[in-house]
Amino acid sequence: MSGEFKVDEKWYQRSLNLLKEITDNSQKEITKLKAEIEALKKELALQKLSDIGQEIEDRDSAIYATGYWNGIEKAKPRELTDEEILELSNTMPYANRFEFARAVLKKATEK
């Protein structure tokens, strides 16, 4: 018969095996690259957190060293007199001493 196409079975099998090997190796490489990308993402996130932590530490150091940061004076608590504390305790009923302590601290930091 003319026009009939014959495939060499040996060649076909070798080609198929080679394609399978290339595909397997590509999948392994893709998996390896994905793992490396994830590791880099984690490293970047940790570095960003570290940088933010350093910025906060630097800002706090500036606040405590100078009492100012961006032109805002750090609130410095003042000592309340006994009369002020008594007045505060009579102005409203506090559910517990923690609420009262918070109110005293708030009053002490007011200008």
C-alpha cells in the first residue's frame, strides 16, 4: 500500500522515554524553584519585620532620649496631690481599683 506510514517502535519508545525524563526533570526543577521562592519569601518577611522592629526601637530611643519625636513632647506624668486623688475618687464610682489606677495615671499625664 502506498501512503502507509510506518513507525519504528524502538525509536518511538526511546523518544517517549526521553520526553518522560525531560518532563520529570522539569517537574523536579519546578518543585525545587518553588521551594527556593518560598524560602526567599520567608526570609524577606523576616527582614521586613526586623527592619520595622529596628525603626520602632530607633523611634522609641529618640523619644526617651530627647522627650520629643516629630515635634510631639512625650507626656511626662506629674505627681498628683492627695486632694486631686480624693477628688478623682469622688467624681465617679469605679468598678475596681484597676479602673481607679488607670484614672489616676490618666490624670497624672494630662497637661
